[in-house]
Amino acid sequence: MKKQVLLACIFLAFLLPSHPQNMEPGGKPDMKNSRIYRDSRPWTRWWWFASVIDRASVTDNLVWLKNNGFGGVEIAWVYPLNRMKKDTVNYTPRQEWLSPEWSAMVAAAKQSADSLGLGCDFTFGSLWPFGDTKVPFSEATMNMTDSTWRQDMTASWEYPKKGYIIDHLNRKAFYNYASRTGDALKPALKGSMSGLFCDSWEVETKFLSTPGFTEKFQKRYSYSISGYRDSLYSNKEPWRSVRYDYMKLLSEYVIEEFYKPFTQKSHELGAYSRAQCAGAPCDIISSYAAVDVPETEALLYEPAYANIVASAAGLTGKTVVSSETFTCLYGWPRIHHSEEQTADLKLVADALFANGVNQVIWHGKPFNPAGQDTVKFYASVHVGKSGSLAEEIPAFNKYMEKVSAYMKKGTIYSDVAVYLPNEDRWIAGELPVEKQFIWAWGEYEHRYTYLPDELKAFRPLWINADFLKKATVRDGRLIAGDFSFSALYVDVKYMDADALKRIGELAEQGLPVCLKQDPAEPGLHKSKSRYQLLTEKLKRSGNVKASWKEMVKVTSFITGTEKFDYWCRKTEEGLYIFFANPRSQHLTFPLEYGQSLNDKAESYHITINYHGAAVPADLQFNPYQSLLLKLDNQNKISFIDITFNPKIPVYKPRIKNGKERWEVDPGSK
């Protein structure tokens, strides 16, 4: 049997093209023109629970997805279903992890997707963080306070076998893991372009370390971290300052030893890298900049977080910003599962579009045997033949496809850059208890980092120290990647000395800078006199103001937008602006069931200031609707029809705990 499977793999290797399409010279994906995506149809994560996967069921699942308006799948390998019952005795038969049988079936799935005109990406491992039973103790995730500890991997395709999660600060550990994983995926990576996916960071972050880390820390900062590590997360000094030094070095390790090698390995395999860097203990913009397709997620992260992801895309000239979408919509983990309302999903999708997303990845589709739809995944909305969404999925996908296509045109337009407060978050340590989740504890994640309200009319985006170093000033504007910013806005308590120096240089070159407060120098060893001189020199510049209202050279982009979010793409034919329905603004986790309920239209008057002209427009948001506007090069406005009318359940008033609430009438679902 195994010989037959090996022959099948060899046959597939010859049958399919030997070189993926859409590659630039040198083997790098053409991300600028987004040619790796056939179109803008939404994709879905496709969970393969550890079991015997058969060709007929693969085809059945894929045909249903194609018929319902999906453009592709991301195959994600997870544990067997008996793991949910904590059953460690009964073994679920399956193709063994990375075996020839496994490789052949994955390649067959890719071939089926290609034949149907569907894209197909692959999670670069089983479950969420990378690891398996072959990771040696010496290459597993380490903790600087306990040399005997390594992070276990207990819920993967290999369950109930236990393995280790790789040391994400050690590129050798990654390459050893990637070599066997990549070899097993090679037959499936033939044919159309595929992506290799890395999910959000689910590696233990407190006291994270790797061989040589403490020695490098000593060399970098001229003191030992060993005397501070037991209280590293204290909010008192000197530990706060030590924590900044630790996080700065840790960030370097995460990006240089994991995210960059991940992209490099993806290219070697003829694939592109797609990743959620959310939760990673590093400079989040620079980590997202290191991958080909930066991906956010919602609703475990608020839609506003996507601004960071989209900023990284624009700073590196990448067209696509994807999102794992509709995760744990109503709460963790099984709230209203299979009872979801499309109108509620549309709130989230529109919020994401208005914060930079232009490729939706549903979360998602469980693998089901042919003709069945009984398998469900606990932390998502249900994509399948059953459930409350099934009837509306095709029309909803068509809506998201249309908006996504327009939001991929040209480049992102933004007029003001805002300095991302990495230093503040690294020093702050733990989140307030009321904002923590069982999987999220640290300020470093930027879960609650928001763009300033006073800049709403300027459609601001984030920038960090790394990209300020690369930026130039031309005619008083900051040129960085796809962006041409009219000003830089800085409102932080702490700032690295090199970043402060660079901002001073940019101001001297003519860039208007709003410095809301004098920053302090982070880190244990401070150069107080030098830092003070840099601050004073910056403040003396005629281009630096302490108040945004004093920035007379900066003109607002769109006035009258206080009640709703929007996103803009600049093209040769003009601007395309998406305005999200006001109910999509400020969405937080979890969504209230039926939060989209609305029977009132809202009207707003705006003025678009572009290329010296002030163009008025009236926006009318009908219930459940968002708007897409085009402003052409002659300052003529036209609206593009993106109407989608979701099915609205019947609501009735209920008295609960002495208060009146509107709840769904069970008979209307």
C-alpha cells in the first residue's frame, strides 16, 4: 500500500507544473499586484480533524464551497474529535502525520481545488503553534526561570501523543521542523500558487528565552538579566526598565529567527507566507512586514486592530490584507453556535473593510464526510450545509467579494502617520485584569491601541521606528512605502533615543510633527543628557507643534466622519472610499446576539478635501447598509451599488431581571 501511495506522489509531481505561477524573478511571490489570488471571493479555514480523509469527501466539501461563492480554502490540521471528550485511550485511525499517505491525500485535495478553480493554502503545522513529536527537547520553547521546562504540544493531529512546540527564537529549530513539514507538503505545492499559513502566536511568552539569549542580553546592555528576571513583570522600577530592554531584544529574536525564516522557507517551497503575528512579543508592525500576506483576526481582536496590519502592508507595498473572520462571534466558545445571524456577521465584515481588510477568510468549515454536515468546530460560526447561515452564504459572499475587489484597487490612502507606542506597551507589562483573557495578558499585544480620535478626519495610519529610519521627506511630506503623509503625530510616554533622533532629522527636513508630550527614555541604562538635548532640539524646530490644532499646514481629508469608520484606496482613476454603517463602529468582543438590529436610516454630510478641492457629499445609511463611493479625477462623485439585505429575525420585547430586552423570537429563526 505504501509503495502505491509513493508512486501516486511521484505521478502527481510529474502531472502538475514544476514551477508555481505568479512568481517574480528570484522565486519571490508577486505581492504587489496580488496575482496570487484569482479573485476576491472569500476563503474559509477548512479544519481536517485527525481521521482517515478520503477523496470523495474532499471533493464533496470543495464542490459545496465553490457553489456557495467561496474562492479558496486554508487546510488546517487539528486533533481527532475524541480529544474533545479527553479520550486518550481510543485511537482514531488516520493518515499518519507527514507520512507518504498523508502527503498523497493533501496533494489530491490541492489537485481537486485546482480543478474547481479554488485556491488552497496550508497551515504549516498541526493545530496553532508549530511543533510535533519529533521536536527534540533542545529545540523546544524555553523559559529562562526553569531549565527543565519545555512547552508541550498536546492537541495536534498526533493526539494523544505529546510533542513539543518549537523554540520560536531559534531559526535552527524552525528550519529542522520546516524541513520535514515542507518535504511532506511539496507534492501539494505544485500547480497553482499556495500560501503557507502561521496562526496567531500561541506560544508561552512570559520569561521566553533561547540558548545564548542571556549572554547576548549581557553584551547588548552591559548588565545581567538574571538578577531581575524573577520580578520581570513587576510594575515597579527598575523592573519596568529592565522589561523594556528584554522586550526589545526579544522582538529582534522573534522577527529575525522566526518570521523572516518562515517567509524565506515559504519562498524556497514555491509558496507565499501568510501570517497572523497577533500576540507575538515583538514590534508588531515589523513582524507583519516580514510576511507576504499580513492577516488580522476578528472578533477575538477588535476590528480596529486591523489598522496595524494594514499599516504594515502599506509600508511594504503589499496589496492584500486578510482576516480570520467571525471567530467566537458571540463569545467563548460555543455561544449561539449554528444560530448565527448574517446581519451580525455583516457588522464585523464592514468594520474590517473600514479598517483595511480586503480578503475575508471565514472561520470556518469543518471537514465532513460526503453527504453529511454533522461535524462542527467549537470556536467559529458554522460554514456548512446546515445551520442558520446556509441559505444566505452565497449572497453574503458575493457582497464581500465585491467590496474586497474595490478595496484592492490601487494603494491605501492615508494622510497622517501616527507613531505606534511600542515602548509604552513594552514597559506597561500586564493588561488590567478586566481586559485580560485566558489566552491574553500583555499590553505588548496592542489589543487596545487605538488611533487618536482627533485625527479621524485625516484617515491616519501607524508607523514605527524601523520605517521612520527608511522614510524620506519630499516637499514636506513623509514618504514611506505606498504612503505619502502630510504629518507625523507622536503621543507617547516613552521613546527610544534613536527614534527620537530620527524624528528630529525628519522635522529638520521639513516634515510637520505634532509632539503631544515630552517622551522619556526607556531602558535601564539611560543617557540622560543626550536624550534631553535631542528632545530640546526637536521641540525648537519650527515644524514641531505641541497641539494638533496648531498644525496649520495639514488639511483634513474627510470632515463629518465622527459617527462611522471609513477606508480609502487611491487609483489612477480617482479614489474609492468605503463607509461602514455607523453600527459597525467600535465593535468589541463579544458581539451581542442580534446587535445589528436596526430600523432607522441615518444621514450625514461630509466634505472630501483632495488635491486642493473641497467636494461635498451626502451619505445615507439605510438599515444594515454600508456605502462605497468613487471620487474621480474631475471631482465627480458616484455611488457603487453594494446593497445586501440580510434576513432579519423577528424580535420581541422580553423582561429579564426587571429590564426590558429585545430578543429573537425562537419561531422566526
